Amino acid sequence: GVGKAALDEQKWAEDKGALKVLFVCGNENADQDKNVSYDALGKLAKDKGVTVNAIYCGPAKDQIAPGWQALAELGGGKFANID
């Protein structure tokens, strides 16, 4: 998935004090990539010291918004939505 590719393929700073942030945005299910779960993405991000923020493009009360909230929580980041 896009998030995993960003974590694996981008050159991230190795300095422990560097700010490393990833924003994942979308309007479909956060877990639509069946090859990479958001649990795995969150673990990989934490291992690399990257914070994952999730932005859901839809109503916060939508039935798929909780998946985006979980992605942000697992990635140590924040959840937001754009209605």
C-alpha cells in the first residue's frame, strides 16, 4: 500500500531528534489494502520512528471513519476528517 511504500522507499532521517510524519488520506476504507493491515503499518511506522496521521475524507460519523481513527491511533498520530 501507499503508506508502506512511503515507509519503506522514502529516505527517512536517521537522527533521533528528526521529525518524521506521514499523512494518510482517503475516502474509502482505511483497511482496503489486503496485503498490508493498518496494524502492520502502525508497527512499521513505530519501528522507524514515524508518526502516522490519518485524514478521512468524509463525515466523522460515517461507518468507515473508525478505521481511520484506528490507523491514526496505531501510528501514534492524530485523526481528522474533511466532510
